[in-house]
Amino acid sequence: MQDNTRKKFIHYWELTIDELKAMAEQGDAKAQSQLGNRYYKGIEIEKDLTTAKEWFTKAAKQGEKVSQFFLGLIYLHGYGVEKDEKKAVEWLTKSADQDFEPAEYCLGKCYKDGIGIEKDLDKANELLSKAKERETKKQLELKNSKDNSNEKELGSLSQRIAFSEPAIHQAVMIS
């Protein structure tokens, strides 16, 4: 007997702009995040950092960790907004608190270098170690998996960080 109560898994990256907009306007945080990403990168729509930030903000306020991470990057580098390192750290912290490795890594670098927050090498090492440990675990899961259909999700930290070039690369290269 099939369980009809389970939600259908949606591959948001496969949806059209119109489909994403319809879902996003109804409050779907994942659709809002994906729509923000499309505007951020100019995928199937003209690049518009202001609109990207608006969609990321809507999703981030609902606790969507990827959008929180992107907002952190937007404020960290001043993409379409006035650069605000303190606000960047606030958003990166919210994302890192949900165990999102790229946010943990970027936040760890902020603590290491005193960017937007007081320098704290112990906190930096804690975050950077946590991100590395979580990444190693995911790599082992992928290696031991017979079904590599989750490869996109379980890719290496550097591969997942690269998905938003150049912003994430720049965030990671903070020195």
C-alpha cells in the first residue's frame, strides 16, 4: 500500500521561472530561495541583485538556511546593497546554526579574521572543524551509497561552495 500522506519531493531547480514565482508568491520558502538564486545568477532571467535580495530575505525570514547564507554573502561583499559586515555575520550565524557547512566555513573565517565580529580564534576553529567534520561524514555517506542520485546534495564542500561563483569563492577566500 502506497503512503499518500508523504509530500512529493520537488526539484526546485527544474521548475520554470513562472512556476517558481507562483510558488514563491504563495510563501514557499524553498521556491523563494531558488527564485532569489536565479535572479542572483541571471539564470533564465535577467540578473537583478536587488530582486534576488528581496526573495532571499523572504525565504531567510522563514528560516531557510541557504537564503540566510546568500544574504550573508550579499552583505559581506556589498552585492546590490551597502556592505555591512555585521549584518553579514548575523545572517551567516543563522545559517550556520542550522548546520549549513558553507555558512559555518564563512563564519569561521569571519571569526578568524575579525570581519564583522570580534576576532575569536577558538570560535573560528570550532566552526571550521565542525564544517570539515560534517563534510567528511557526507563524503563517507556518498562513498558508501549504492545510489548516487544524491550526489548533487552530497558533493564536496568546495563543489557546493562553487555553486554561486564568484560570491561564495570570494567569501571563502577572505583573508
